[in-house]
Amino acid sequence: MNDKTSPYLPANDAQRFVLHNEIHTRPSATFKLPALIVYVAVLNAGISISEECAHLKKLLGQDKLDLDQMKGNFLQLQIGDYKIIWERHTEFSRYTIVQPLPTHAQWGSTLPEFASHVATGTDWLQGIPGKTITAIHLAMIKEGMHDPDAIYKSKLWLGEGTVIGARMGRTSDDQSHSHLITNLRIGSDGFERILVMAASSTSENRAGRIAQRILELETYRIMSLLSLPVAKHLASKLAQTEVRLVELTSRLETKTDSDEVLLNELAGLAAQIESTTAEHSYRFSAARAYDAIVKERISEMRERPLSGIQTVGEFMQRRLAPAMATVNATSERLAALAQRVSRASALLRTRVEIAAEAQNQQLLEKLTRGQALQLRLQSTVEGLSIAAITYYVVSLVLYFGKTLKALGFNLNPEILAGLVTPVVLFVSWKMIQRIHQSLKEM
């Protein structure tokens, strides 16, 4: 159904069909056995889809492919008797070429150079834009499952090296639907070699699912290990940072340096750790995600052991698990170091705040004492002000009384001044109080 609104339903959410169809965006290939699958995964940092499109056009022709066909990050093309599948992911792109098994490459024969049998030609493979991260030749045949010499004959296909493998899946009659054997070594042609011996009844759909699981397993194994060199590189750097933090904490405890000096050094250390975390956190998170996919693919294979050799799951547990443990330990160590620096900084800030509060308390006490002295001084000044005002007003009354006496009035100036003095004193006091009241109300 297209994205038109159903006559029986409310209007569709804008993302409904996009989210629903996500499950169908990367279907596994279907093909007949026997087949040879040539698989290359490249890191696509700095590589655009248009560049990958231009490279695919070299096989199809300029007029048979356009950029719109690649917007879904998946493309499956049939070219003659072979099929090419292109997939683009966040960090890598995958090219899968499915072709019939060459006629001379029968069960038990030797294939010294798989690359010479690639349908697209080696020049086209070499020109794929990006940096190779995984390259695999996966041969899938309908023979060998019940051959007692299967391990020996498989080594003719795979080359030297200790082989690992397993019986995969379980059919209705409690039998495996295929056997996987590989040595997980990169040959002189740059490819790993994997051999799958499938049951004669294997369908095209099952063949595609088996191939997809195996190719994804090896790709995500390598992608998860991209973080291992980063973790090893950070080990010595983190050790130096931890030593420096211990030294700073010791100086913080013994108070051998000023708080300002210690705070500046802790801030610099915190910035350094934060920079390291920002630079590598994505790589560590991606490693955990890729490792989870590896474990999921191993689980989907439903392995059962072949006599005398390790299963893929056992091999991964012994080799991949320690590497991922190192990566996870480094990530946790970095996070723990950031927390320790944060706690030390918080402790120092607390000490600085306590010291600042003590200084503020002393300053407040000084201000309180100053205000008390100022109040006493103000009271003294007010008393003097009232006395001065009274003195000058009474003097004026005295002069006025003398003037009246000189004009012939029967009046004693001194008695007049003495009688007026209490009145003037009271009025002056009330006037000062009123001024204070008005200032408080402002």
C-alpha cells in the first residue's frame, strides 16, 4: 500500500510508512548454490554517496543509475549472471558481489587466488572509494557436509592456518542446515576465506540469510575492534592523569598550596579529561553497539560443534571478549577519572566557600560594630544639634527682648529668654524626631 490515507483509518502520521518500511530496507540476497560471494567493506569517512554512485556507474553505465536510487542507502542490482549489493552505513559501506561458483572450483579443488574469479574484475574492486576494513571470499556449496575428509579438503580452499567452524542451525529432523569452516586469516590477495557447506535442500532465501549473518558477523567484529588501538593509546595517558590527580589531592589535603593555585590546576585537569571524553566517547559507544551485534549474529547461527575444532562463538569469546573488556575498562576508567576530578574540585570549592563565609562573617561583625559606633555618634551629634539650635534661638529671643526694652517696653530680656528656653528645646527635639521619621519612610 502507498502512503495515501486509508478510507477506514484516521490520517497517517508523517513518519508511519517510513518507520514501517525500515524493516524492509535491507533484505538479504537470494541466490542459488553453489555460489562465490565477494564481499568488501570500506570505511566511508569523507566519501560521499555521489562518489559511490559514480563508481557503481562504471559497471552499469551512466544512464542506468542515478543518485535518487541510492537515497535509501541500499541498492541491489542484477548484472548478467551476477548480483551486486551496495549498502551504506554510518561509518562504512559494503559491496557484495554474488556470482555462480566458477566451474573449475569444485569441492576439494584448490583456489590459490580467488580474486582472479571476481565477476566485476579486480580493477573495479580496487577502485572502490574508501579504505578497506573487511574483505571476504565466501564460497557456498551443496557438498561436503557428510564427507569424512571435509576438514582436510576445506584447508585446500582456505589455505594454511588453524580452522574453526561449526554446524549451523537446526532443521525439523534435528539436523544442521549447513557447516561453516574458516581460518579467519587474510590471504596474500587481501581476502579472508570462508567456506559454507550447505544441505542440498537449502533454499535461495536461506542461502541469502546464512551469507548475510556470516558477512555481518565478521564486519561488525572488525568495526568493534576499531576502538582497541584507541584504548591502548589512552592507557598511558590515563595513568599519568591519575598520578597527577593523586598529587593534587595530596596537596589539597596538606594545604601546601593556595586554594587558587589548586583550583586552577584542577580546572585544567578537568578540561583535559573532558576533551578526551568528547573525542573518544563515540568510538567507545560504537564499539559496544557493534559488539552487541556480533553476539546477536553468533546467537542466530545456533552453532553446534564440529569434531575437533572450535566453534566461531568459542573463538570469539576467547579472542574478541578480552579486547572488548579492555575497551570497556578504558571507557569506565575515563568516566571514573572525570568523576574523581569533579569530586576533588567540589571539595576544594567547598573549602573556598567556607573560607569566604568566614571572611564575610568577620566583615559583617566589623560593619555591625561600625554601625553601633555610628549610631552612638549620631545620637551625640543630635543632642549637640538640639542644644545648638536652642542656644541660637534663645539668643535671638534675648536680643529681641533687649530691643523691646530699649524701645521703652517694661520687659526683662533675661527672664524672657529663660521662659522661652524650654519651649525652644522641646520644639527642636520634636523637629529632629520628625526629620528622622520622614527619612525612615523614604
